[in-house]
Amino acid sequence: MWRVRRSAAERSGALRRAFGRARLALDDPVANRQRGPVSSSRIGFDPNGPALGHGVYGLPHTPEEARVVLIPVPWEPTVSYRRGAAKGPAAILRASRQVDLFDLHTGRPYEQGIAMLDVDPDIVRWNAEACAAAEPVIAAQGELSGDRDLEARLATVNALSRRLNERVAELATRWIERGKLVGLVGGDHSAPYGTIAAHAERYPGMGILHVDAHADLRKAYEGFTDSHASVMYNVATRHPRISRIVQVGLRDMSEDELKFIRESNGRIVAHVDPAIADRLFEGEPFHLIADAIIEDLPEDVYVTFDIDGLDPVLCPNTGTPVPGGLSFQQAVALIGRIQKSGRRIVGFDLNEVAPKDDHDDWDGNVGARLLYKLIGYALISHGSR
Ligand SMILES: [Mn+2]
């Protein structure tokens, strides 16, 4: 028998060593800059207490006061497999109140203020209209074969998608111009198109880290020009100032999408899930894989995170789950290493989070925690600690 019973003293020694290592992790310079006593008078509330406000993460900040402004976009008309992503912002908001404000990776992101805007009622209305119009088109799998009614419905969805994109871009631009760090909470993956466009305007030459099980490079899907499955195609073709798109976690894609990547001459780089898994199986440490991925990115990075890039045990109710994917720790390490490499996270979105129902909070819980890491690392990467 190789397991040896350890004495209590040895066990506590092991605990001390483990705790010492945790301390070391917190002793890194980034965490240090966030140290110092936090008094409730300085920030107006007790960060160790239960959530006080009705805001995201239980925080009391208004968008004007906050450094980070989150735009909720409950949108899912083109969802092809199962719905639920429109409930993502509410699920994340609900679950966020259970997240401890102090974060072991990023310290105290809450000190700078985080606020989620109220949902724009126009977006709710457009989503309902577009979902109703889309239903028969999805049922026909985009095979319209001259059917006037289906063609009219498709045109309605595409027009509403354009309105959504314009509205989201306006909202994002308005808050970016006020000096805020803007994040978007979807919704399906077409929801963040407008905020990606707004950031591309503000940060010419920026790159995108795109975490997803899918490439989302389809030239329209089921006839929908602004499908969740087309968002990166639209980003790539409509925004030449985006210097590079680096995709991670892909494990379900068409040959046309692969061809589109190959023909992009390196502007789109795909780190597919099977290749990452092979390297891990062969014993390559994840940090080297992560750094190789980040090497492909320019100085300014926008992160678009489809929750289905993670292992589906972390997002069981997302619209199009695929086995495989990143662990939570790997995803957090990847985001963290963007910041540690000296790059700047200029904006971000989290999409395709879908709760099972209005009471289930697992998908929302994972989403809220991942979003908090994105916020924390984005803030540190801006040097505004
Ligand atoms: Mn996606």
C-alpha cells in the first residue's frame, strides 16, 4: 500500500504549504496594487457583507458612477437548436449576487464600480417580433423555395437584426465615449455584433479572441444574414480594421468555414479543440498552449466569449452544446494571460448563457463568475487599479 496515513501535524504542514502557495499567488504585483484596507466608508458599502444593491453583483453603482458598464441584450431570433439565450442576462444578473466580491485572481474589481444597464424595451419587443417571424423559417431550415410568406418573414428578421445591431452599436459607443469599459451580456452570439463594431471603430487594429465550440463563420445561416452562426463572418468581412481573429475551442465546423479560415491568409487563426486536446494528452503544459494562442493577438484585444466554448458540464442548457471544450480554469488562465502578456482587454462579451428555467441557476452561476473574471482582468489590463 503506497498511501501513508499522515499525522495531524503533517497534515497541517501540508495545509500550510498549500496556503503558502495561495498566498504567493496573491502576492503577485497585480494583486499587490489592489491591496490596502478597504473601508466601507471609502466605497459606500461593505464588500464582505451580503449583497446590498439590486445591481449586478449586488453592487449599488449607477452606470454613470461605474467604470464598467454592461449592456444586457436578451436576443435569440436565429437560434437554431434550442432557445433560452434571451434569458441569459437575467440569469447572470440573478446569479451574480451570489458571487463574492473579492476575487482570488483579480482582487477587487468592484471597487471601480460595475453596473448593468436596464434592458432596452425596444430590444425586448424586437426580439419577440423577430422570434415569432423566424419560427416557420427555422422549421423549414431556410428552404424558402419561393414561398412568399416565408420570404417576407425572413426579410422581417433580417431587418430587425439590423436594427438590433445599430442600437447595440449606439449604446456601446455612447458608454465608450464616456470613458467606460463596456461589456455585453447576450443573448445569442449575434447579440454582440454591434458592440464589436463599436470597439473596432474606437480601437483600430484591435484583435479578437473568440472562444467558442463553433467558428460562426457561415455566410448567412438558414437565410438569416445576422445569424448567431454568422457573427464572425460578418465581423471579419465588414470590419477590415480588425487585424486578427483568434479562435479557440472550435470543435464543430463546416468545410466552408475551414476554407474561409484558410483563405484569410492568417487574419483568422483557429486553435481547434482537438489540436489543443492532443497537445495536452502529449503532456504539453497548458500555459505554453495559452501563450502560443495569445502570441497571435495584437496589443488591443476584444474578447467574445461563447459559453459553449467551455465543457458543456459548465453550460448544460446552452443552445448548441458540443462535448469537449475548455475547463473553467483553462478559460480563466487564457483570459488572465492576455493581461499578463501586457496586452489590453478593450472590451468583451459573454453570450449563449441559457438557464434551464427561471429557478435553475447553474448556467447563470458559471456565466456570472466567468464575467467577473473578464471584468477583473480587463480592468487590470487598463492599468486602472
Ligand atoms: Mn458562437
